[in-house]
Amino acid sequence: MKTITAKEVETLLREGKPLNIVDVREADEVAAGKIPGAMHIPLGLIEFRMDELDKNKEYILVCRSGGRSGRAAELLEKHGYRVVNMTGGMLAWEGPVE
């Protein structure tokens, strides 16, 4: 599984790179702040909502610490999606939130 650090994601966003970020945390966690522009699909629903994702795009998956996003990445990879897990999750995120 490919990984990326929170700092690398922050740098790419600051450079204006178009990123496809999926936050797999629960709604109450996302309400406390998420990476600007991130799509929210809770881990428990990812299997049922993966058709909302485009297999031609690469997605960066985010959770609180990197565990749930890792599980989501494994599931999506099995279904042919290109995914990258953000290690450290939102605990490592120092960039802006919305």
C-alpha cells in the first residue's frame, strides 16, 4: 500500500496540486475539522459508496491516526481503486481545517 505523510499532503495542497482526499472518520470527528475539500465517507460506508469514486483518479485516504484509512485503502485496492494512505492521520495534520 502506498503511503504519504500529512506534511507531504499539506505541501501538495499549498502548491495548488489538485488532490482527491477522502476522510473515512465518523461524522462527529469530521465536524471537529477536516482537510479543506476532502470528501467524507465513513469507513463503515466505504464499501457501499465506492461507486462514487472514479477508478481513473488517485485518492488519499485520511482518518484519525492512519489505521482506519489503511483498512479503507486495502478494501478499495481490492476493487481496483488507486489509493494512498496518509500516515499519522489527522493527529499528524498541521495544515488548515474546515
